[in-house]
Amino acid sequence: MEVRARAPGKIILAGEHAVVHGSAAVAASIDLYTYVSLRFPTPADNDETLSLQLKDVSLEVSWPIARIKEAFPNLETQIPPSSCSLEKLKLIAILVDEQNIPEANIGLAAGVTAFLWLFTSVHGCKPAKAVVNSELPLGSGLGSSAAFCVALSAAILALSDSVSTDFSHQGWQVFGENELELVNKWAFEGEKIIHGKPSGIDNTVSTYGNMIKFKSGDLTRLKTNMPLKMLITNTKVGRNTKALVAGVSERTMRHPTAMASVFTAVDSISNEVAAIIQSPVSDDLAITEKEEKLAELMEMNQGLLQCMGVSHASIETVLRTTLKYKLSTKLTGAGGGGCVLTLLPTLLAGTVVDKVIADLETCGFQCLLAGIGGNGVEFSYIGIPDLGANGRNLS
């Protein structure tokens, strides 16, 4: 038996940074996915290893099952999840170190650690092979690690006795509400291993899809009533999220009254964005009017992010380029580089989109087209281990 799972990335539509200071923010799923294929070998395969292949970075790690049993002599599977203990984390770190991951890929060691913990927590010392590939650029603010943890958790659970699924169903299917909650909990524990103290926003958006409004720790799932399309520009400029968050906090200490006004304004923008995307749409004219309002709110949000000091020369280049075509743009995530969103109105000609992309790619940026607010995690059972079937981008 083999299962394939896919989980979407995410964007922040409004409210990044200000959310740390009590404002509301809105996040949405995008139709760019991370895929995980998980297969248990048959007796005829005579394969007694647990392996993980990260195809996009040409990295494969594997452990003999005997080595895993040696590392965890008292291993017990667990449902529901609890946090990985420090003791087990140390034991897993030894197994990961034994793989001698190349220095160029050392940043992926935390993901390998999360895989080992998630798999052994549910399936113990079973042999298996997991293959991962993704349409999401790594470390660019699109939730790639959360999509990895969600897709991995979904695949692992879909081959366990802890969820109720339809093995005969052809094509992609979705979990029930209880199963989704379990996937989300496991994925959050995986995110903790990778990031230490994640907010839980990225894995929740990736699990449930659509959109989420969050404020002061409370997450509210939203349902959009209008199609949204974005051009996502990856500046390829790396950034230090912790340093950017700290910089906003320092500016707030220096200018408490002014920054309080900035955060209040961002809160209003996030609330208005949430209201617009949830209100009913009667016709094309109504969609156009809503898009115009969202475009203005994005511009306002970007201006406030500049007030917070989290823009960057690369982001400003994207802003100038899209402004030539009268398109509205804002950074998404931490800023300081990373990815930038440009709203593509429904009536915008395809030739214009092509020109914008050409201009941005000339600057050395990567452009991705994405639908906003689609499905969350999905999975599919396949009887024959053929990585090219029933999916896209899996060869």
C-alpha cells in the first residue's frame, strides 16, 4: 500500500508583524503544494530500512530498522500526539548526525529530525520509504516547512489505524473534521521540532485550507466567497525573521504612541479584508469592486509595513515594477526580502501578466502564479508505487 498526500503553502494577506503586538492578521492557503509519497515495502522487496528522499534538493537519508530499534529499545507508538521529549530528541539527533548531511543541506536536518519523530511515533520501527517534493521555494515565507509537516503527518496517519478513510476512493480525498484536527496537532509538533516556538498559524492554514483570521492567539477559520489570484514574487533575498521582529519591537519602544497607531490601523485593515472576502458576491461587477477595495487595503498595509521598517530594496523594486502596470503589491511574511504579493484582478489581461512577470524575472526574481484560499491537505491511495500517477509534479 502506498499513499500520497499534498498540503498547500500559505501567504499572509494582511497584518504581519502587527499581529505580534495584538493586531489581527489574515492568512490564506495557496494552490502551490508540498507532496509526500509514503510506501511500506512488501515482503518480496526484502527491504528493512526507513528512508526519506527529498527530491528537490537531491538528498536521501536512510536507516536500517535494526539501527532504529537499537536507538529506541523501548519505543512506543502514541495517539494523540504529545511533544517530543528532550531525551528522544537527543537520540534522534544522533541518528540524523550519522547521515553526514552535506553542509549545503545542513538546514534540512531539522526537517529530517521531524520526519523521524513523526514516523516512529505513529508506526514504530516499521520499514518504509517517504519521497518528498514541493512547488514551494524553501525559506521564503510561504510556509514550506508547515506544508512538509502537514503532508507528512497526513501520509503517516492515512496508513495507520488511527484515522477512518476510504481505501477504495480514486483520486484526492479529504479527511473528516476529527482526522484533520489530528493531522494539525501532529504537524504542529513537527513544526516545533523545526522552529522551536511556531505560532501554529502556518500548519493550521495548510491543514484546513481557505483563510484564517488570527488575533492574540485566537484562530478563526474564514470562508472566502470570491476567487483571488496573486502573483507571488520570490526576491530570493534571505532574511532573519527573529531580527526583523526584534527590530519592530525596538522601534515600538522608541516611538510607543506612533507605533500603537500603526498597529491599530493594521488591525482595521485585517478586519476589513476578512469582511470583504466573506461577504456574498452577486455578479462580476461586485467582484471588481471588492478587488479594488482589497488592492487599496494591500497598498495601505504595505505603507504601514514600511513604517515598521521591514521593507527592503528588493521589495521596493517589485513595488515600482508592478506600479507601472497599476497593480497593488505588498510584502508577505517577515519582510526584509522573501516573497511579495501582487493582486491580479479577474479582468486583467493575460498579456499584461506576462509583461509584469518578464520585467520581474529580468531583475532576477522568481515569479509564481497562485490561486488563494483553496483546499487544505488532501490524500490519495494508490495500489502501484508509480510516482508519476494521480498527481502533478511528482516525477
